[in-house]
Amino acid sequence: MLTALASDADRQDAIKQGGAVFAFTLKNAAGETESWNLDLKKEGKVSKGLGEKPTVTLALSDKDFGELAAGKANAQRLFMSGKLKIKGDVMKANKMEPILKKAQSKAKL
């Protein structure tokens, strides 16, 4: 995702669409967790940790996040099935999926 938004124009567009700091807490199969944040409020960059005052925090398994980022899973379905927990501004969480979709279309895998 980070390399897909590498151009300044794409980054500015994502900041305009997102307007928030998205934090992700991912859990692997062994039960270990790690957090990252995506600043779409100012810089449009990813960093390790929850960041300073995330607007919304999404907690899910690393497998489900991979499927969500690849467009193989739907955030609303993950949420309704209890696989995605959201803390903070739920309305901002809805803005994440279109940004991921745009990054998918530009990603070179």
C-alpha cells in the first residue's frame, strides 16, 4: 500500500479522502499483536505503533487485513462477523476501503 501511494499527487488525494489518522492493530496466528498507523491527516505516511491520537483504530487478524488490503474481503462483512473491531470514529473507518481500492489499482505485485 505504501509504495502504491508513493507519488505526491496520490498521497495528497488519499489525505483529502481520508482526513484522519488510521491505526491498525493486527494479530497473527500465534496471538502476537503489532500496531501501525497511516497518517492521512497531514503526511500520508505509514509508521509503526498506534501514533499520536489516532482518529480510528481497526483491530483484526493479519490474515484478514491482508485479504482486506488485497480487495478479497469486505470491511463491513468483517465487522458484522466480529472479525474487525473498530474503536473511535466509525464514519472515518468507512473512508479506508476506497483508499485501499485505489492503492490496489496502482500496486505492482
